[in-house]
Amino acid sequence: MNTSTSTMEKDLYKKSSSNEVIPAVVAWLDNNVGLELSRILSKHGIPVIALAVDVKNYRCKTRFVQRIVAVPSGDKGLLQALDELSHSLPGGAVFCPTTDALAFIASKNRVRLEQTYRMAIANEDTLEMLGDKAQVSKLVKKVGISLPQTWTVSAVEEIQPLIDACTLPLIVKPSVRTDAWWTTIREKAFRIDTRAELENALQKCVGLAPSIIVQEWIEGDDSNMFFYHSYIGRDRQCLAELVGQKLRQWPRRTGVGASSVQVDVPKLNQISRKLLDSTDFHGFCEIEYKRREGTDDYYFIEANVGRPSLHAALAESCGIEMQHTMYCDCTDMPLPEANEVKYSRAKSVVWRFELQAVARAWLDNELTLYGWFKSLAGRSRSLDLHLDDPAVVWAGFLQPAFEFSFKKMMSVIRGVSSSSGKTR
């Protein structure tokens, strides 16, 4: 584990101990959320120390962090890494997790970590209730929010009764996205269209999470996906919020947001606040909904709690300093005045996902280039591609493109050379 400290960093810690500037510790830097969060906080003058599982990842080339600490053991090594880092943080720091698992670990070990770190994370029970898709369904029904017909499976012997009872098509996903789920399935969810597919999927998935969720498919394409993104302060008041609509997802139908736009849907603000007010929630929360095609009915899909989401960039694009609000709330600094939507219909893009989603839609004759350009017109912000972070642009986008083009060119040259030899 790399824990060396430079002269600049020592000066940083000296400042933090005198309450001038408290650094932020972001985990993990080697994902899109961590990279964007580091950029946002750094641009507000906040020193950023980042933890990363893979320090060779292109995101770790960013110029917006002052130090990177390698944690090769990932989630299992988080507590040790934070303990070792705490020795060089006499003034403390704000800990910023970027995954559900990290938020849960931090909340569970709150007493241990809060000796050094300030955190905007709800208590363990609340996180578990909202973050576990099996548990949150009961709460959603209780507060009167529409929910797709849902079944849960936690043992092999429960598979056949479910197959006999359910109606196709369906979505299959874990109650909690564990490391085992990501390692084996590598998708957040997937659609099922036949009973044979369902049986095969459940046989493969049971045991990868506390339970497997099987949920009614709500008719509608990716643009029928909406989300409520907010930050709830320590006093349990909503300090910043917005509603967004996904333009495209990757993978399509069941993936993560590739591009999104801010929209006004007061109904989603109201029901989302009602859900959060029914709990002792504090921190970041994103609640996803899907609108049934041809109706104004919104169905709860899932809640991502305790950390920023891929839509952090959309808040910034709209003029809401949501991430900075979190930092100021944790450090008792005056809250930013920019906590409401300033730029209506602003957009955000994750280019690595967007280009794949657009290519697939274009090949399927579902999107034209003009339609794509029109959909992204106006104010927008990228989550992953920033021209003011040139090393990331080169390592993550340009270099792979050049290498791919070079390999293709050499393949063509070898093919031509081989054909010429045969002709002679």
C-alpha cells in the first residue's frame, strides 16, 4: 500500500489541522463517479486524496488529486487503508465513498472511522433498508408508491414455484450488488423473456446476493427511465435536489445512464421526499423510476444510497453544487447558494457508454445522427471526458483509439502482403 507523503502533502495536512482546509478522501478514483467527484471538489479548492484499487487505470492519470493511495484488496482493504491514512491527517478529512458497498462499510464502522473522518452517510439500518431491493419494496408499498410486481428468491428450492407464478417478461437483479454478483454476472440487471431463460438465470444467480429480485417488466424504452437525485443534510433537510430523465442507457434496457436531461416532474419530487422522510436518511440518494408507456404512472425501480451516482455531472450541468454542498455540510462551512436548478433542460453524458448506446441504436435504425445531435443540444457536462484533464483524455480515449486503428491498419497491410505473395 502506497502511503508516502510529499512536502506539498505535509503542508496540506498542516493546514487541515488548523481548520483552514480539510481534505476530501475519495474512494474509488478508478471509477467514473470517483473521477468526477474528485474534479468537482478540487475545482472548489478542496485538496483531494484518492484511494484506488487499480492505480494503473486511466482515471488515475487525473491532475485533480494530490495523492493516490493504492488499495489492491479493494473493499476488504478499505478500513486498513483509512486507518493508515489517518496518521497523516491530524485535522481529519471528509470521506467520500462512490459505491454502495463502500458506503455500507463506512456506516457499519462509523465509530471507528469518525475519529478521523467526517461522513455524509446514513446509519447502517437505514442504508440497508433503502439499498436492499428486497427490503425497500415493503417501505415503498407502505408510503403508497407504485411498485412493479416483485418476487424474491434466496434458495434453489424456491425457483420452480416462482417460475409457475410469474408473468413474462421480467427483470432479474440482485437485492444487493455484491462483489460476487459483479464478478460473475457483470451487469446490474438483465431482461428475461422465456421461462427457460428464467430458470437458467436463477440457477446461476442464486447465492450471488442475499436474495435475487424478479420483477415485472414495465413497458417503455430507455427514455421512460427517470430518477430523483438529492442530498439530505445532517439536520435531515433536503439541501439540493433535481429530477432527471435518461435519454439513453448502456447496456440498453437494463444498463446505467449514458446520457440524461433535467426535467420538471413535481410528482417525483413529492413521492421521493415522502419515501426519504419515512426514514432517518442523511446523505446522497438517487431513486430510479420507470414510466409505463402511454401513461403517467411511475413505478419505483431501485434506490442507490450513501454515495453520489453517475448523475453527479447532471447536477453540476444544471448549476447545482450538490457535491460541494455535501462537503460544506460535513465541515460546518457556509452552504453554497447554488442549490437549485439554474439551467433547465441541461444534460450530462458518460461518453464511454453513450457512444456504445448510440452505435447500437443507429445499427438498429432507431436513431439518426441528426436525432442524436439534437438530443444533446444545449448545455451539457461530461462525466468522464474533460478537456482540462488531458492525461485522462489521452490514456482513456485517444491512445486506445490510436492503438485500435494501428492494429487494424497493420492487419490490412499483412492481408494485402499475404495476398500479393500468393499471387506471385
